[in-house]
Amino acid sequence: MIEVFGIAFSIMGLLPSIASTLVYSIPAGPVGMVWGWFLASGFIFVVGLAMADLGSAMPTSGGLYWWTHFFSSPKTRNPLCFLVGYSNTLGLVGGLCSIDYGFALMFLSVIVVARDGNWTPSNGAIYGTFLACIFCHGVLASVMSKIMGKLQSVFVVMNFILIVATIIALPIGARDRRNDGHYIFTQIENLTTWPTGWAFMLAWLSPIWTIGAFDSCVHMSEEAANATKAVPFGILMSIGSCWFFGFIIVIVLAATINPDLSTITESSFGQPMAQIYFDAVGKRGTLGLMSLLFIVQFLMGLSILVAASRQSWAFSRDGALPFSTFFRPISKRFGYIPLRTIWGCVFLAAVLGLLSLIADAAAQALFSLAVAGNNLAWGVPILSRVVWGRQKFKPGPFYTGDRFSVPIAWTAIVFLVFGILLSMFPVGGPDPTPDVMNYTVVINCFVWFGALAYYFIDARKWFTGPKITIETDDLTEEQRVAIREEGLKVDGVGKGATTSSVEYSGNGSGEEGKLA
């Protein structure tokens, strides 16, 4: 259980993620930083509850699109699960891009601080650092597969060391100029040209992006012991930990930040967190804390690449990705891992990272496209379950109950739709120019509509969905009838029998992978 929680929490990389997304929260002032974090995190926990219900019932690497296919109606299951698979792949690779782009900014900010602000990295230098980071992750994910699970515990410890160091060092360093409680909890600012209320809502993008990797627990479920309990535990513990500790962190930041917020957002260091550290602990302290910060950020990227490669492999196993026959094989030489999907994700991330060469605002789309891609991928299976799949749902050991499960699911769906819309807006204000345009709407809509077009033009002729195995002995008669009426065939493993009478057709590919 701890290892599953560890990979989600290490991908979230709480403090580095907050540091990477301060550009969204600082413009709304302390109220946006503090209360934006608290409120958005609460809604994210509701999403986690809805996903924990599904994760406990049907833990599998491709869970999101597998759940969509199983719970959707006969007419919608194939196109919807096809869409979810592509959106989730984009969300995870977008998360890898944004994490490694954040790493590049943090790494280079250390050089700027060391040079007393007398050097400004070009977009080419940022992309070059980003590319080197992506390549290193590909190498490490390829050769360290046997110890990745154990490393997650190390990553969690390093996250907490960084958190503790920051919440101790900042208040001590800024002891002569700490902001009071009134400023921390009630001061409203607006550094954008949006209305103040909308600037506050845009601050929600910081926690939405930060606490956005809990589905990695699902993607690692086939490598987890006791997955029906480990997956929901990992989801809820990772979200809850980030909610609580993140709230403490943003309070500390609001207490020690320079009230002239424009000096933070326009820092010559190129990273707001570097300026906050510098104002509190000076040059040496900043170099030490920022170095630890980018190390943890680097580990985040490694963890999300592992999760993204597993999801992509599960999708290619069902023949849905382009060049699936190439990506499907498992590498025995490197320890039964999806080596080709690891490097496929690295290549796609390198291409998406080219946005950083356009402008800073374009690079911010790397963060937003992860939000939009993941939100759609999380929302559709939850929607499918409550609209079409209630009679087919078989609760696992974790279940929020018949009374609360459906209202929780609908709350999660509404919030996820809102998050998608939020991620499409330009951060600075309305009437954007090409330099400050949020290109998330272009990239995500291209993938979403492209996936659906690909399905209806060609894939509908051969794509039959994923192969699912569930315990059928405990199915109620109502569930069996619902499955038969919809033409679903579930490959069921019964107690004392190899296969039950309710069978599910596979993907027709005739090929299976093995992931150890």
C-alpha cells in the first residue's frame, strides 16, 4: 500500500508543484493562495472518493478507459473509452512535460541566483535543459525498473524533508517582516485584467495541477499487492496529505512573501519561489533550498514517466494507439517493462516541450493541457458508471455506500468539467495576443476530436475495447442480467473454477503482455 501511495505522492511532489504553479495563485493574492488551495483541494478529494470506489472495484493498469468501456452503454462504450485512453495519455505526458519544464526553470534559477541575477536564460537554454531532463528520465526508467517500487519510499521522505526545511527556514528568515494573520487570510489582490472573482478562481489551477497524479495509483495497480485496498488507499492518502500539508505550506508562503507581489511574479530569477527564498534566507540559503527543490522535481518526473508508460502500454495492448504492434511488446531484457512505451512517452514529451520556444505563456499550456486531459479522462468513467452502469457496478472492499456514492460522483463530475473550462482561459486576462494565448484549447481539442475522428473513420472497424477480468461468483443476478442484456462478455474467474459462465470478449488482437 505504501508503495502505491508513494508513487502518487512523489509524482505530486507537493512543494515543487506549488512552486511551479505560483504564477497562477500569486496574482490573486494571499486569499487566492490560501483559500483557493483549501477549497479546490476539498473538491479534488471528492473526485478521489469517486475514483476510489472504481479503483477498489476494478483495479487495472488501464482502469480509466476500461471502466468507461464496461459501464457505458453499448452505443457509447467504444468511442468513449477510445477518447478517454487518448485524453489520459495526453494528460500524463502533459504532466511529464510540465514537471520537467518546471525542473528546467528551477535548475536554471539556481544558476541565475549564483550569478546574482546577471544572467537570463534564453528559451533555447530552457528547452535544452528540459530535453536533457526528459532523456535522463527515459534512461533511468529503463534501467531501474526492479527498484522503482522501493524508491518511492525514498522519494516520499525527500518530499517531507523539503517541506519541513521550508516551513522552518522561511518564518525564521523572515522573522523581522512576517505578514500578520489579516494579510494571510483576508488580503485580496488582482494582478490580472480579469475580474477579481475570476482571478481567485484561476488560482485554483495551482492545487488542481499539483494534486493531479492520484490516478497513477490505478495505472500501477497490476504491480501492487492487494490492489483492491491499495489503490483506494493510495488515492485518498495522497490527496489528503497534499490537502493538509499544502495548506500549511501556502500559509507559510503567504506569511513570508513580499507584499509587493509584482516583485515576486516579475523576479529576475525567473522563478517566484526562488525570489521568496532569497528574500527570506539570502543567497546561500536559496541555493541550498532551490537545489533540493529541483532534485525532488526531477524525481517527480521519473515517477510520472513510469505511470505514463504503463497507461500507454495498456492502451497499446488493446490496439488503440498508433503503432500499437510496435509499442505492445514487453522487454524481458530490462525486467519485463514496457520499454518502447517509455521512450514513446519521452519522444512525445520532447515534441510538446517545443511550446517553451514560443513564449512563456505558451509554455504554461504544458500545465493546463495536463489538467484538461486528466479531468476528461477521470470524469468520463465516473459519468458512465452513474448514467449507464449502476446495475453493473460491483463494489470492492472500499465503497462510499449506496447513499453517498452517486451524489459524490455527480459532484466530482461537475468539478471536473469546471476544471477543464478553467484550464482553457488565458491567465493574464481577456483578449489575448498570440504571445499570451493559452494554447491548451488548441492542443486538447485537436487530440479529443482527432481521437474521435480516428475512431469513426477507421478504428470502429476493429476496436472492440479492452479485455476485462472480474470475480463473477459474487455478482448479483441483477448484475448478471444487465451484463448479458448489453452484450458484454466478462472473462470471470470464479472461486474453485477457472472461468465463469459470464464471459467477456477480448480485444481481438490475440496478443497479451506481461508486466512484472
